[in-house]
Amino acid sequence: MSAKDIEEHQFKKGESGNPNGRPKGARNRSTIVRQWLEVEQKLKNPITGSEEQMNQEDLMTLAQIKKAREGDTQAYKALLDSAYGTPDTNIDITTQGDKINGKPEWLK
């Protein structure tokens, strides 16, 4: 394939690769989801049982906490991962805990 063939098939300056793509001003999925998670209403707190003004995200988090308190270990894990991040699972199987000084041979 010659340089001329490649140049012939490249997009021209200012030409879109997908002219019928997403229209300008269209919202993406994460924007729409965030909008609905922020909707506030008076809801029953699943932990305290009292009516409170809260958004959907608050309600779902409280529901997850309630499930975790009832023994749902997956709910507990999801809460911990959200609060503290997923734990690192690095396991040292090559040095038996000894520090490696310098770069390994294969990286030099």
C-alpha cells in the first residue's frame, strides 16, 4: 500500500468520521444517571424508619447498608469498596519478601 493510497482514505481536515453521530447538546448516559440520582423526595429511611428528605443515591446507599447489617456479605463488600477502594491483590511469589535491588535483567 503506497502513501498515496493511505492519504486517499484518510479523513479530510474538518471532516467527521461519523457525520450522523451524536447530535450536539445530546447528554451522555452518565449525565442522565447523575441527574436522576440527585432527584430529592421525602422517603422512608430504611435504617431509622423515619421520613426524611433525601436523594435517590442516599436511599440506595442506606438500602445497601441495611442489607449489609442483615448479613449480606456482598452488600458489605460493595460498601467497603465504595468507601475505601478495592484492595490491592498483589502477591509476591518471586522474591519471598526480599527487596529487589535495581531493575531485573529483562528490563535492562
